[in-house]
Amino acid sequence: MTKRLTYIDWMRGLACVVMFQTHCYDSWLNAEARQTTFFAWSRLAGTLPAPLFIFLAGLSVALVTEKLREKGITRNEIAKQTMLRGAEVFGLGMLFRIQEFALGYPRSPWTDLFRVDVLNILGISMILLGAVCWLAGSGSPAAVRNRSLVAAVAIAAAVACATPGLWTIWRPKFLPWLLESYINGVHIFNLPQPWLFPLFPWIAFAFAGLIVGFWMFTDLARRLQGSSFALLAAASVVICGLSVLFDHLPMRWFGAYDYWHTSPNFFLMRCGVLVAMLSFAYGWCRWGLARAGFSALAHLGKTSLLVYWVHIEFVYGRFSILPKGQCSILKATAGLIAIFAAMLALSLFRTRWKQRKAGAAPSTQLQSSPAM
């Protein structure tokens, strides 16, 4: 059984909390509160959860793949496991859309059934990650890992660089909107929508996670052990610096320049932030207060898919606990605290129920999963 890595669960839990605040304030705040600096910062923080979940999926796929290779599992079986899990997550994403449509009927349009959401892209990302790891071939673990690393770097760079064009001058308009939406998030609006999660650029975060995950098994990282995360922290500074440098260059990518949505420079910046957060999470869970005992974030991270699924209905859905678009910041914050407490209670119940069902003693080390 593969042991869970606490810092990955902790990061997923952090993504859940940031997601809660983003959704709660977006759903409940009134028009006056939406004009405040507070709401602007809330929205800025809201750009983190989706890339965090997708990045961590790529990281987890790499870690699980390497562990299975060390046990002598064939590349066909490894790819099969990863791709089947990706298909399962994609299926759950479609089921989630059906549930949202049913609960919102008759107000919800049928086109929402085909909206490209984070679970859809997470599932497709895992399928493609499994395929790339399979295409890396067989041979010594180091050789396969190096080929996988090169492929992941190339794919992440290609996706990031192709995104501006695919959102503008290279749009595949010949495709039906429900297929084009998977490329650029056009949905039914005839223009790409930045609030959706198309393959370009979101899948690049999965390959960024795959790169970091495979790097952690290189000879250098193994020699450095925990200090390898200090090297990652230094790399995050370099990555963010390159993002700023490239953004100030006179050259621009194809299509209209949109730093906050399609720019490869913003992708670089977010990757730098994700790597920095990973380094911090490792240090916090190894030497910080996360070691002191119960960690709410780590528990949420173990059931991140469940709490993502459930909280949506109590924030955006028919069962919203507060009136949508009518609350002050103080009232919405009280609702956020209630959502956090309820989701933590749900997470604890789910974890303990699974432990009782499996007949296992309570433990902080559970089987690892490469998804949310």
C-alpha cells in the first residue's frame, strides 16, 4: 500500500479552503461588497485552487508511477491504472454536471450538461499523463524517467505557447461548440470564457506537476533528500523572475495579449507560485505546526473531491445556506466559517467510516490517490 504524503494532502486542503472562500464570497456578497478591495483580493486568491488541484494530480501520478516501477509493475499496468482513474474522474465530472442540471431544473439550461469544468479536465489530464508515461517506453527506471521528464517539459511548454492562438486566431471554429469548448472554453458564447477550464492552458499544470514529481526521484533529489525542497524553493524564485523578464520583452505571442488568462508568462508565474507553495507545505508538515497533532487542512485534503462536490450545492445551488447576492462581507464570512466547519465534519466522518469499513485502526497514513 502506498503511503499518503501529508504535505500533498495539506496542499489539497489549502486549495479547498481557498476555494470555499472564493465561492462563498462570489455567491453571497451584495453589489456594494463586490466593489471593495476585499472582494478583489478574494478573486485573486481564487485563481489558485484549480491549478493547485491539477498540479497536484500530475505530481501524484509521477509519485505513484515511480513507486509502481520500483515494485516491478509493467508499464502497461501502470498506464492502465492511471488512465482508468482518469476516466473515472471524468465520468464523475459528467455525473456532477447531470446532478447540477437536475437540481437546477427548470432554470438550468441543457447546455450546462456540457460545460467544461475542473473535474472534466482533471480526468482528461490523468488519461494523457498515463499515455505519456506509457510512451516513455521501457528500460532502466532512470532512462524511462528522463524520457518522461523531457516529454512533460515539451508538452507543458507547447500547451502554454499554443494557448493564446487557440483562444484567438487559431480557434477551431469548425468544431461543434461542445468540442471546441474543450480546447478554449468557448461554451455557447462564441468567445472563450476565462471562468471555464479548457485543455489549453489547464492541462499544462498537470504536466508541470508531473515534471516536479519525476524530478523528486532523480539521483540529485534523492541525495539531497529533504533539502531538495529548498532547491525547489530557489527554482520557484527563478521561474517567477523569468516570468517577469519575459513579460517585459517587446515580443508577444500570437493573438491578443491577455496576461491574466492566456499568456505563457502568467503560466510561468503560477508554476513558480505552485512550486513555492509545495516547498512551504513540505517544510510546514515536516517541521511546522502541522506536526503538532490534528491538521484540519490535511484531513480536508484526503477527501477533497467529496467536499468539492458537496459544498457547491450549499453555496451556489438550490440549498444555499445564505441568500445569493444579498449579503454583507461579515454575513458571508459567517457563512464561510459554517461551510468550512461542515465540510471538515463531513471529511472526518468519511475518513472514519472508511477506516471502520476496512477494519483498520485510525491512522494518518492512508492509500495515496492521484486525483482531488
